[in-house]
Amino acid sequence: MILILISVVLAIGTSCQKKDSAPDEDNETGNAENAVNTSALEGFWDGSIKIPNQPLHIIVSFQDHDTLSGDISIPIQGVDEHPFSSIEKDDGSIVFTMEIGGQSMTFNGEASDDKIEGTFTQAGQTFPFELDKKEQTATGDEEGEFLTVDTEEGTLQGELKTPDGDGPYPVMIIIPGSGLTDRNGNTIAGDNNSLKMVAEILAENGIASVRYDKRGAGKNKDAITAEEDMRFDQFIDDALHWVDLLSADDQFTGIGIIGHSQGSLVGMVAAQDDKVDTFVSVAGAGSPIDEVMLQQLKGQLPDNLLAETKEILKELKKGGQVENVSQALQSEFRPSVQPFLSSWMEYDPADEIQKLDIPTLIINGTRDLQVTKEEADKLHAAKSDAELLIVDKMNHVLKEAPEDKGKNMETYWDPDLPLADGLMDGMLDFLDGVHFEK
């Protein structure tokens, strides 16, 4: 397997514009007649590095903001939107390089309007690679019933799923995890439809739901904020807009919040609003994000990069910024994302969950590669009157997964795989005991 030294980290993408990397401007300008058409390169490219007997799925994105920049995601290895260190293009060819974990890796290819093919090189080894142009669309995007809320940063849409028959009925707001995640729980890396399945099973059992795309994804792709201006409080404000809208609607008897992954912290802060009757944390961290990131990167970085990571996290925790960041750490700590990370670090999940005086359920799976059972235990220790549900064999996208890491990650893009046994039965049993009222 190709050696990638970055761990399976929480995707810290902030549903916003990406910061340009710094390619060689001399190579960017070139001869206008011979250069690859930049507008044709822009967008998402899906394909693989053709390692014998084990092709490696990759997703490449190019953006043109004065100069061409780009990034790569490797879903099975947890690499998310890692920026290229350089991009060179000329006369139908394109060469893009990434530095990660102290290693340099190069893609040298020929580009057309809808395909890039060539050779990938790392540490003297070479393999063919192939990429096809991919449209970024929300999967499962058949038209349902949509509601809208107006915010200071644009209008947001959310899909309402209601039970058969007349109401009123309780309604759950479903908040997705980090990165460009849509209302169904899907990302550009692949489709799993986990949150869509949650909404459908709730409706089958008499509970309505509203789930919404993160800013920059799906129907909210235009409600985007520049990365350097994004703050964690905006996610909380978005959730509170939905609370206000639904609390004024007579078809609902009361409101609950389900927060998945990063959405758990967003949801537990929003659930402190007195209009919310119950809160469910699914695969949510119990530690502040700086501790989570450090734990995930330990053992995956060489000593010098780990030491740099600790210093960066320490500075961000104080509300400061670090201008000079090694190329290998740009994906996590590029200067444009640092203010968002600092704002996220202001919230300690163990402190926030203690502020809730409503029925609370904490859920995690035994095979979650991103947020372990120990994180759920920390939340439960902070709020001992909450119910704790540990679902056997469930992973981060709420599917039953094997122990093997690679096969576990493959479930992240299997929309036909059902939710893990025990997840919804446990959630419905809990909700059955909640008294919803306005």
C-alpha cells in the first residue's frame, strides 16, 4: 500500500472557499496558446492510483483564484483536501506535487477536458493514475419538501421529512458532521446516506425531522463564507435559526436535536436554548478539538512535525495565529483555517453537555475510527444522568463495519448498506420516553 502518514482525522473543512496554495507563478502563466485550459481543469476529478491488486481511490480538486491551486482527498486513508505544494501545466500536460508526512509525491499526467492520465511517483516507485471529471452534486437529491431560513450570511434550505398522516408530531433537527457534508451524510469522497436513513426511520415511527446541507454543499452550496472569516459560532447560529423556525410551527409538538460528529458539539450548544426538549449526540467527541487532533496525529508524524503541531495547537488555543506552517501540515493548519480552529477550541464538549437540563442520549460505535468509544465515555462522565448507547460494530458513518481499517472505510461510500443494528432501536426507545412540549 502507498505510504501516507496522516491519520484518519476529523475533516476540519469549514464549508467555505479554499485558500490558494502557492504554485510557481512562472509555471502558471506560461504560453497562453500552449497551456492547458484552466477552466476545464477547475472542479472535481475522481479516479485512482492503479497499485496492482489494490487500486487507491483518490479525489482531486482544482480551483482558479488568480492562480491555479488544488488539493487531494484519499478517503480510505483519511486524507481530506490536502493542498498541492505546486502545480505546473503546459501544452496539454500537468504536473502536481504534494508533500505529506515528510514525503514528496508527484502526479505527472496528460489532461483533456474530461480525463487526466499519467504516472504517480513516490520514493522511487511509480504507478499509473487516472482521473475523470466529476460533477459535485448532492446524492439522493430527489425533491422532497424544503423549508428555508434567512441568516446574515444567506438563505439556508433544509429538507423536512414527516410521518404519514396528519400531525402534530415531534421534530428532530439533524446536524451533519464536518467538512462539505450534505444533509444525507455524504461528502465528495462518497455516498453513504446515513443521515437520510435516520430521517426515514424516524418518520416511519411518527417523528418528523429537518436535515440541512452544510454551507458550501448540496442546496446550500452558495451560502458560503470565506475560510478566513468562518467561525464555529456560525454553525451554532445556523442550528438556532432552525430551532426558531420550527418552534413557531403548529404542526410540531416539540423539538429535539440530533448532532453527528462535529454536529454533536454544534447541537449540544444549540440545545441549551429553552425551546429544545431533547438532545442526541451521535459519534461526538468528549474532548476539545485540539486534544482530539493531537491524539489522532500522535504516532503518525515524525518527531519534528509532531513538535510543530503541539506548538501550533498551543498558540491557537490562546487565540493566536502561526504564520509559518510546514507544507506537510498545511492541510490541518494553513493560516486561513486557523481562526476557525481557534474558535472551535473555545468549546469543551464536557463542559457544554453539563449545561443541558433536558433528556440526553450519547451514542457511539465500537468500530468508529474517528471518534472512539472513549470519547462517548467522557461525555457520559460529564453528564452521568444522560443515557449511553454503545452500538456493537458501528463505525463513524453509522454502518456495521469489519475490524479491518480499509474495509471499514469502504462503507463510507456504500449508500445501500443499512444502518448498524441497534442504532435506531436504541434511539427510538429513548425518544419514546421524551416529553415534547412547546
